Amino acid sequence: MTGHAVVIAGGGPTGLMLAGELALAGVDVAIVERRASQELDGSRAGGLHSRTIEVLDQRGIAGRFLSEGQAMQGVGFSGIPLDISDFPTRHNYVLALWQSHFERILAAWVSELGVPVYREREVTGCAQDGTGVDVELSDGRPLRAEYLAGCDGGRSLIRKAAGIEFPGWDPSISSLVAEVEMSEEPQWGIRYDDNGTQALGRLEDGKRVRLVVSERYAGQAGEPTLRDLSRALVAVWGTDYGVHSPTWISRFTDMTRQAASYRKGRVLLAGDAAHVHNPVGGQGLNIGVQDAVNLGWKLAQVVKGTSPDGLLDTYHAERHPVAARVLANTMAQTALTRGDARIDALRDAMSELLSMDEPRKRFAAMMSGLDIHCDLGEGHPLLGRRMPDLDLVTANGPLRVFTLLHQARPVLLNLGEPGGFDITPWADRLQLTDAKYAGTWELPVFGEVTAPAAVLIRPDGHVAWVGDLTHQGLPDALTTWFGPPTAT
């Protein structure tokens, strides 16, 4: 029987990111993926939000994606544009990049890290005991893992096999998304009607058309066909524009569900396996990748025996509220995608509201993931929030904060007198950096905050402790997040 410390079911964006995080930490991890290659039948999701670009930047790989995408100012709330160009981040934009390209680039990084991928097979079952998980594969070959991560999508077999409930709301609308060719020139652009959002746009090759068209919801099941697509186009535009040669047709709804728990023993869920919602706003891929970055370092520390098993419970505690908020805002956005007179009036009111500075900042920070706040208790406003990517001055020259996180190791950043900290009991798992920073500290929405003397930064970029040279609370924070001290 082949064994790995962690087996990941699903090699999409979430599974790939989790594999990369674990590999950086030196964990033996493998991916099980049904596809023969990383190629997708269609471009899928279309963009990366600010916080996702930041976490890629924290690993030193953001440039790979930026070189192939297109920066676009602003996010959207149900099509209402929200400018983020004044946000305090290096990445105050949305990066237009199809999922097909995102996966290809991310998979190349994971391959460089030496992660094995079991392709053309799926996980068909799993059973856990006190020391690990037996994983059944579709080709009959068994795998054994200490932990199993379900990154296998909204219909997650892992979630079902683990007996994790998936409560939420059933679908009320249905839409088709496709990439096709058309014999006639269509009416380009976006329109709203009483059944939802309709859109036709030309793809970059100038030949194919990407479209979204709603269909009357009637409990549709099975894979959509070209005939279904033609019928939906005729219902909306009065013609199907001679649609033909589809490369991809898919159906999505506004079904909204979230796993009751992101963990059951040695089985963990991330991405669409943990939460599904309407794709309006483009948050799904982004929060899946961010799930992986929150989970990866915690799972690595537990696997390596650095931290106790209970550290994994903080994954659910921190990420479940994030997705719950996304589910709520996508339901609100979905309501605005319809087009009768009452909804039009509501959309106009929301547009006026979101043109005001404070509401714009609040909603844009929510959509872009820049306002995420892990509840780590009372204290400095930085506590639990993302660490700003400051331009530091060190004895060895200028250095960005995110550069310190490239290896996914925690950092104690000392901005006071050099040599003021002794981290010997944690020296094998923590970086200590003495630096200076002369500028202002600013957080999205919150604004300027008092400059601290020192901060403890987790591998996911969130601040775990803020203090001064008295070190008050630092040993407790180090023990909580990075395990008990080594005896000296």
C-alpha cells in the first residue's frame, strides 16, 4: 500500500495551492486528480482578487500570474463597479486571468516542488481510524494517509464519505455558461431581465464567443446540451445566432450551501467541497485558494509533530465565517441580477449608495478579501488581520515583508532596537528579522494604525501578536500557533 502524510483529492486551484503549501513545509503530500492533464474544458473562473494576488506574492510567485493576466481597476458587486485604486496594497486591482491559465501556472509551481499527482483516477471512498485514513481509488490501488483533504468540488465525495452535513438553500435559478462559435454577429454586452443576467462577449481568439444565458429553472439535471443552449438563447434574444461548435457548456445555479464542519477527525475540506454559491462577484476560486493558505501551514505543523492536533480546529474557526459572509453577499448579488422594475429601482439605489466613499470601501474590501479579520482577541487593530507588505530597511539592505514569507515560515519582525528578542526555544521554526520602517501603517477600511514595535506574522500573512520589547504575551502566542518551546 502506498502511503503519504497527506493525500489531496482534487487538483484544481484549491488542491494545487494546498499541495504547494504543504510541500514548502517539507510534508510528503500527493494529489489524486481525475483529469489526464491540467487542461480544462473551458476557461472557467475569470479573475484573481487582491488578497489572492497577495498570498501568491507571499510565496514569491505572483509575477508568474501577473505576466499573463491583465490588471483591471475595481471589483464588482452584482455588476456595480467598485474602484479599489486607493486601497493600501501593492495589488489594488483585479487580475483578469482565466482559470485555465491560473491552474496551468500553479501546477507548474507545484511540479517544481516535487509533488506527485495520481492522474486519471478518483477517490471512491475513505475510512479513517486513530492513526490515518485509508483512501480507495477508482483504479483499485489503495492509498494510506495521515490526513485526507477534500478539494474535490461542490459534489465532494470526501465530504459525503466523512458524513459532513452540507446545509443551505436549494437553487431557484439556472444559467448556462458556454464557449461556442456563432454563424451570426450577436448582440454583445450584458443585459438583465426578470430571469437573470444575460451576457455575450468575444474571447481573445476573436473567433469564439463566451456567453451566459439564463434558463427557466425547473430542477434541471444532467449535463446541458447544445440544444439546451440554443433554446435558452432563443428565449432571451429571439435567435440562437447560429450557435455551433461548443468547446464547453456548463450549468450553474444559485444553490448556496456550506459544510457544517470543515473538519471531521483526519478529513478536512477546502474550496468548493466546503462551500458553494452563485459565481456572481467571482469570489469562489479566490476563497478556495485562501482556504488552502490558511490550512496548509497548520496541517504541516500537526503532521510534523510541531503543534498539537487541536491547531486544525482553528482552520474551521477562521475560514467558516469568511465563506458564510461570501454566501450571504452572493445571495444578495443574485437578487440584483434580475431585471424587473422593482429590482431595477433597488439596483439604482445600491449604485448610488456604493458611489459614496465609505460604503464603497467596505464592500470593495469585502469582495477583494482585504478586510478578513481572524478573531484573535482584543488588542492592536493589526491583530488577526493581514500584514501590510511594508518596504523595510534592514542591515542587509531593503526588504519587503512578503519576501520574508516566501518559504511559508512564521516571522517575528522586530522594529525596535536590534537584539531585543531571544527566540531560542522556537528558533528551529521561526525567523527573527530586525528592521526599520519609517512610513505610516494603513489597513483597508480601517485606515491608519499606530506603528507597533514588533509583530508576529503567521505563514498565511496574518498577524498573530503585536507588542513591544516587554514581550508580554509573546511566549503564549508562539506556543499557540507554532507549538511548545524546545527544551534548552
